[in-house]
Amino acid sequence: KNQVEQSPQSLIILEGKNCTLQCNYTVSPFSNLRWYKQDTGRGPVSLTIMTFSENTKSNGRYTATLDADTKQSSLHITASQLSDSASYICVVRGTSGGSYIPTFGRGTSLIVHP
Amino acid sequence: GAGVSQSPRYKVTKRGQDVALRCDPISGHVSLYWYRQALGQGPEFLTYFNYEAQQDKSGLPNDRFSAERPEGSISTLTIQRTEQRDSAMYRCASSLAPGELTYNEQFFGPGTRLTVL
């Protein structure tokens, strides 16, 4: 069964600090992995997509990494801001059969304190 | 509007009643997905459509749940004889390309919060 596990479940940091969120998956064969940001009461919004051949990709203060061999991804947030407080969800899709259906992680709840 | 819209935003119903949840995708988007999201969890796939054709309904929990998209645009998720365990946030998402093209971004609606008393 395709699974996506995220850690930590929740994280509290001070404004200006960096943090790293982790995502491990078992989806195979692998197509792509997306990181979403979900603000409270809103739907998820895509931050970045990682494909098999990509190791790292940045979007402003967000940097995602992917190790397709170990089936791990991380999302690094630099110089955190109060507006970064949200849930960050890792979503993985495969290439065939039912695995192209998105498999979502439970998310990491990030709280940034002033 | 330019985004995905859902209605109602909140629905409170009594156990045993039927409910219909509506999703209006971004104009021109081919695929439409329904998800259920419990508090503190990521979305769980229910079903998806390409145009008006339901492609996969493997995520529907049981036969009380059904969905349709008769004209390839607006979709309705219907839950018959609701039970308390059906209480959750129901989200839809649309994508420009067919659902099998996995690189295409999904755009999510604000969700319908269903509470079954």
C-alpha cells in the first residue's frame, strides 16, 4: 500500500529561525512529489514539485530536496516568518495503475512565534 | 471567480439525512477530484473525474457515497443516510489536464465542513 509519512507532526519555532520538515514515502513507481502549504481554514496550495531527476529546488525561502533512492524528501524553510505558520503536506504520485492517485501525508503543523 | 468554489461551506445535518455537496471547478479544468479530510490529517482520496466520466471511485468508503459530474463541469458528492462518522471536511480540487497526467497541479477549493449530529 502506498504510504507517505511526515515528521515531525508539529513544530514550534521562533521567527527568523530555520526549520526542516521530513517526508518518507513508499509510492512506487515514483512520478513526482509535491509540497503543499495549507493555511488554517484554507485549501492546500502547491509550493513546489520534485521529479525523479531533481535533487533540490528552491521557491523563495522554501527549499525542497529529494532522494529518490531512499524515498525521502525534505522541505527547508529559511528565516521563518509569522506567515509561515501553517500545515505543510507532502503528496506523492506514482506513474502507473492506481499509484497516480495522489497519496497525502498527514502534514506537519508549523507554528512560528514572534 | 477564478478559483475552485464549494457550497455550502458548512453543513449540519441529522443522522440519517441525505446531503449533497457541490464543487464548481476552475473553468476549463478537465479533472476534478473529491477528498475527505479529517481534522489534523491530510486529504484522503475519494473519487475523480475526467470531464464527465468518473475514472476512479476506489476511495469512496461505501455505497452511501456517490458522485457525479454530468456536464463535465460542476460536480456533486452525495452522501445518503448520513452517519456521525461521515463528519469531516470535504474538499474538491481541479486540474487543467486529465488526472493521469500526474505533473499537473491540483487547485483546491475551500471545502465543505460537514457535521452529522
